[in-house]
Amino acid sequence: MKILQFCLLLYLGCIQSFAANNPVVMISLYKQQLFPIHSSPVASISIDERARIIEDHLQAFAKSNAPLTSLHSLSSSQGIALASDDTILLLITPDDAQLSHLSTLQLSSKVKNTLVSAVADYRQQHSVLAWIRTLLLMLASTFALFMTLRLNRKFFDRIEQFLTQTPLPHMHGWHIQHVEILSSARILSLASTAIQLLRMIITVICWYVFLPLSLSIFPQTRRLANILLDYVLTPLQQIGTGLIRFIPNLFSIMIIITVAFYCLKVIRFFFRLIKQGELSFEWFYAEWALPTYQITRFLIIITALISGYPYIPCSNTAAFQGVGLVLGAVLSFSSSSAIANVIAGIILTYTRAFKINDRVQIGDTTGDIVEKTLLITRIRTIKNVVVTIPNSVVMNAHIINFSTSAADGDGLLIHTSITIGYGSDPQQIHQL
């Protein structure tokens, strides 16, 4: 094992040393990459200096009127040179051929074909006919932009004119029962704002399409056009890829929602039968039906949310998890009293401390129970005052249920104090 590790380290070291001693520089013609070079035939000239000299010669040849047929090969002691007439453009060394895994003749032929094609494309793009065609395309695209913006302006002006000329009495506002949420004038104002916003969006889109299109016409600005298009196309591609990848998770979420929905319907039907008395059990009281259904519904919804959470997009990202932690901390600190009231309400419900319309005394408050929920209990006092008491307070107070005591069959003894005035008739008092 140690021998294999030593051989592997030695191999990697050789590769790194070989790469360090044989750098690669790509030869380009006006930002168009042509072929690489691996070494310099002259020790006093670096590979970067050699690449600069070759590129200068190639640019001069591309700008000249020398025919492409004048490009020929010349053999020398240092390799094979490519020349145009009497001007040497570049030299293919045996080191270049060896590192390219080709013979010197094969590499020179390949570089010659690449150079002929690149120079021909350059001269075609920079010819007088190409400039005339580019100018005509630029004029056509500018005219198309002008007409599109003009039609856009006329179209939205017509819509705004139609809205402003529409009689207000024939338009009805948005009402909820007898309350007017939005008047007809307000609706027209919102519609006008939406139309102006849509008009602005279309104008921006037209300009954004025009700029990359006009820049792509000129060879010198095509790279900038591609950058501008990538600013929009890359996010759209990412969004589309994300939506496609989300489709299987969407089906999983739909299945979870469907199962939870029908479970809630079945459970609601079951507890409604118990509440109405159509279904009864000796160990389950009808007054427990509604709170038990509410608790069961809450548990089913929480289970569905927990089950569907991993299928939500970006649920496993650090930002999503951080937001979840913050919300959890806020809820835990702000809902401690609410949770205490809910737990107290559940205990009061299942211990059957009181029912609706029972006459009770909770602490210093005496009256009839008019409402009982998981959070609060409402009592209507003898003076017809409704008092709302949190269930946690009810749980910690002493509860006297007069109705339950009276319904037991033994009756209810109510104590009161009677005072006798000094001017009362003694005979009447004796009879009483």
C-alpha cells in the first residue's frame, strides 16, 4: 500500500512539474481563439512574448489585401513556418507538435486551415458589403423599435381615454354587504395606474430586446450583447429548471393535501354526528365533540405541514432554515400565555367543570356561562355584565357550579342574612 501511495505521489509531482515547465498560451485573432502554443523556440523570448508577436503578425495579415492562397509552409531547422509571400507569420516547433500529440507537419496543416478560416471570417465581417448590411440591419431594428413604441403608446392612450370617458354612474364600486370597499372613482384610478405600469414594463422590454439585438449586429460588440442577454436568460433558465425539478415534489404536496383534506371531512362528519346525538358512546360526551374535533384538526394540519415541508422549494437552504428558526423563536416567546390558556381550556372541557348556561362562581365573579372556548370563558353576571376570563385564570381559581349541585337531586342550600329593623311589627315577625 505504501509503495502504491509513493508511486501516485511521484506521478502527480511529475505532472505538476511538466505543467509548470510547459505553459500553454492560446493564440487569438480579435478575441477569437485559434490554437495553443506550448513553448518558445528562442530562449531569450518568453512564451507570452512569442504569443504577442504571432498575434501582431496575424492581425497585420488579416487587415492586408494579401490573398489567402499566398499562405504557405516553409521548413526550417527549428520547425515549420507559416508565411505569406515573404513575411513569416508564425513558427510551429517540434515541442508544440509533441505536446499536441501530432507531428509537426500535421499540426502546421491544422493551424493553416484554422488561420485561413479565421482570416476569411474577419475579412467578410469587415468588408464594405458587410458594413452596408450591418447599417441596414441597424436602421431596420431602430425603425422596428420606433414603430413598436409608437403602437404601444397609442394602444394604451386609447385604453386610458376609454376609461376616462366611461360614465361613472354606470360603474359600480366594490361592496361587501352594505360597506363600500372601493368606489368607482377609486377603481378607475387603480386601473389607470395598472395600465401605466404595464405600459412602462412593455417599453422597458422593447428597449432591452433592442439593445442586445443592435449590439449583436456589430462584431466588436457581440460579446456585450451576449452578456446583456445572459442577465435575463440565465435567471429565466434557472427558474424554468427549478420549476421542472419541482414537478415531482408538487405531486407529493398535492397528495399530502388531498389526504389531509379528506381526513378532515371524515372526522368532521364523525364528530358532527356525536354532537347532534345521532352517534353516542358511554365514555364520550356530546359536549366533547367540538373541542375534540378542533384538536384533531389542528394535529392533522400540523402533520400535513411537517410532511410537506421537505418538498417545498429552497426548504433545505440556510436562508429558509434561518427564517424558520426566527419565526419559531418569535412564536415560542409570544404564544406562551396562549398555549397556557389552550391547555387550561382542554383540561376544563374534559373535566366537565361547567357547561353553557350553568350558574357558576369563578373567583369573585358569579353568573351564567355564555361562551366556552379553548382560550377564554365568558360569564354573564347577575347584573347582565359579560365578563371574559382567560382559561388559565379559570384553571387557577376555585369554581363553584350551582347548576351541577342543583341537578344532583339533593337540592341546593342558599344562605342569606336577614336583618330586622327596630320599628318592625313583633307579631308579623313571629308569624314569619
